[in-house]
Amino acid sequence: MIDLYFWPTPNGLKLKLFLEEAGVPYRAIPLDIGKGEQHRPEFLKISPNNRIPALVDHDPPDGGAPLSLFESGAMLLYLADKSGKFIPADVRARADVLQWLFWQVGGLGPMAGQNGHFRVYAPTELPYAIDRYTKEVHRLYGVMDRRLADRGFLAGGYSIADMACYPWIVPHQSQGQDLNEFPNLKRWFEVIAARPATIRSYEGVDPPYQRDRTQITDEERKHLFGQTGSAATAK
């Protein structure tokens, strides 16, 4: 059994996509990050970065004590290796999946996240920041579109690379992007959106970055963005 500490953010939804696709038994434990539940001392022991998602595997491959993990890319790789699903065994094919997984972790996610932050969560509109991140996300969409020109998925068959990227494309409209400009990416997006596991994962989930900045309270901003180094000290 997997305990998934979760909130329906793009990073949280990556893990739900995998668990639903792979048929791995899991229990979703919601942490409302707008209320600061991710800062609880007991969660900090699982996730030293006090961010979701995080997981605890109560049946790790070595048969030992429960294993806790944080960082969504590391969790996807761990689960893929453990289950033998959605990552190829061949060295070259595996490397292909890993480079696109890390591309998402290091590029698409942070840039799209900053785009969403300045469009929705920043208390005042900052045109330079919005323009900078909107353009960078547009560039990254173009990278994906070119990659998908002659293939159905990012790296061979459907893999953890696709699962990592898809949740960051879901809020394309609120990121100021038009998928019609990226026909290959749009085709890929629609194929994944129609998968039964994707439908299950997104059931009842509101699209991220749909709120207006006037709807974000100071209390939410404090919990989401107001932490300093002192918050990362387990008690």
C-alpha cells in the first residue's frame, strides 16, 4: 500500500496519474496547502522540503521498514522501477524517458509554475514577470510540439515522462497559451486526456490557476509563499 500525501496541483496529479495507470493500491491523504497543512511537523518528517506530493511505501522492494520519498520526479522513477511499468528496461530507451522526465522537473514545471504565480497569485500585476514567463512557457510548448511531430509520446510508448508533463499542460489557457498553435502537442494532450486513468485522476479536480488574484487571501499567500528557512526545521 502506498500513502500519497497529495493536493491537486500539477505535481500532485503526476503521482495520481501513475498510480491509477499502474493499478497500484494507494491511499490519497489530502493536505490543504492553502491552509498550511504541509507545514505540520509530522509531514516534515516525510517531506523535508515541506511540499506535496510525498509518499510512504509500506511494502518497499527490500522488505524493510516503510520508505518515504519526496520530489515528484524521484517518486515517479521509484514507482516505475518498482512496478516495472511505464519505463523501458532498454538502456537507450530508458535514458530517453529520463531526459524528458528531468526536462519537465527542471524546466516546464518551474517555468509554468512561475507563470501561474505571477498571473494569479501575485498580489499585484507585474507585466514584466508575466511577459517573461508567458514567453518561456510558449518556447517550452514549442519544444514539446517539435518532439511530438513524428511520435505519439515523448519517449517511445506512454511513460512517466508523459505523466510528468501532462498536468502542466492542463492549465494552458490560464498560462496564456493556445494549443492550436501547437498541433502535435494538442494531439498528444487530447490522447492522454481521454485515457480512463486520466479521467479518474482528474475527477472533481478544479483546473489550477483559474482563480483571480483578488480571490487569493493573505493567509493563503503566507502559507504558500511566505515561508523562510525557519519553516524547514522539524520539531
